[in-house]
Amino acid sequence: MRVFVTGSTGWIGSATVDELLRSGHEVLGLARSDASAAKLAAKGAQVQRGDLDDPASFRAGASAADAVVHLANKHDWADAEGNDRVERAAVEAILTALEGSTKPFVIANGLSGLVTGRPARETDASPEVGPGADRGGSENLTLEAASRGIRAIAVRFAPSVHGRDDWGFVNWLTAAARKRGVSGYVGDGTSEWSAVHVSDAARLIRLGLQYAPAGTRMHAIAEQAVTTKTIAQALGTALDLPVTSIDPADAAEHFGVVGHFFGQTMTGSSDLTRELLSWEPTGPTLIEDILAGAYTTG
């Protein structure tokens, strides 16, 4: 297949491009800068210039491909409403290009807010519906497109998609620990996160493109639950820093934006995903990655 990948030079996107190319697929990657275009070209991928503020570039890339993986997101925490609006417009552009084609379309989402009190399951529908919802309600918008002749698939990522060069949540926790001189956890540290190595997440995306039926929700989750205290202890060991509890009232100041998420339990099951696609994670665990220096050594 010729696969159009948005967010193709980002953390998960880069691993996905590598996985697709290794598996014999062609990749058309969205690039908004000369540097991103050069990275894609160096891997042997083709380039579609554009960005999230240019829906026409999404429509053009989707029209020129046999499949689409949408991983791009602004992650603009200061303008959530604008971020959601742009996301919905980009997804609508892709859906317009794919309508009636039976082509696969994989869209990214997270676990936050899906359910409370238990791990999220693949059978749990997202509560985010409509243009004003989180991410513009893009997961539901996409899955509903199965009725429009699109093989629509959602992939929900664990809050920690980890590995060397990860820029996300655990990287921010590492930065906070270095800045504050302690590795902290929120409250009693019993909040839990699911986790998956980036290589396993990329392989799941490729399997979903190839084999998942329309309407599938895939969970990119290797470890169902790692306590936030365990994460903080591993970072403390890797950084040779003391480990301490941070009062929930002080979490935002201590950790920055990640403090809001670090105090939450965000977990899910991947049992149905593994059964459907014969996906078995093989990468290191989150704690193994931290202790091996993935976040603390160059």
C-alpha cells in the first residue's frame, strides 16, 4: 500500500514510517518544513507538504494514497478550543477524500476521559461527540465514516508511549525532576498509567491498516497498569535523586502541564486487540526503559 501519514516526523509517526517501510509499503509523509521533508526523503519516503492549518494538504495526501494514518496533533494546551477545531477540519478533509473508496483510515486517540473506575476496553465508545468535544470528536466522526465506505479504525495510545527520544509525558517528568532536584509523584502515588513501547505501537498501526475491519478500536497497550510512584522511583534511581510525594494542590506548579495527567489513573485493556490482530508486544517495559537510561542519557 501507499500510506499517507500525518505527524510523520513526530515521535510515534517516525516509528510508524519506519515500520511501514520495513514491511514493504510506500509512505507519503506530511511535512510542514524543509527539515521534516529532508528527514522523510532520507528514509526513502515521499513528501506531501502541508500542515494542520491547511486541510487541502490533508485532502491531497489522502487522495493520493491507498491508506491513511492520522497522527498529527498540535498539542496546544493553551488553546484547546482551537486545537479541537483544527483537528476536526483535518479529519473532515481526509474523510471527504476517502469517501466510497473502502480504503483504511487509522486515527489516533488517547485513554483519558473514556471511562472512570476501571480500565478502558475496546468496546467502550468515546464520550466525545461533535465539533466542540475534545479533539473535535474526531474518533467518533471517523468510526461513523464506516457507513460512508471507509475502513475506519481508531487506535488509542497508552499515556506513556515510551522509548529513547520520547518527548512526551515521561520526558516532561524527567525535566521536572532535574529542575526540582527530586523525583515526585502526586499524592500517595497509587494512580496508574498504561504503557507501550513505541516500536510495538507502530507495529500495531501497521497491523491495523492491513487487517482490522471497519469500526475497530485498537488499544496500543502493553502494560495495563504502572503506578505513578513506581515511575517516580525509577526516575529517581536513573537520575540519582530522592523520591517524594507532591501534594495534589502543588502538582501543576511542580510538574507543569503534565502534573494534571500524572495525578490521574489512565489505564486500558488490550485483550481484544491482541486477539483480533495477533499483536504481542515485544519491546522493553516502561521501567526497563527508564532504568536503561532512555530518558536520562544522550
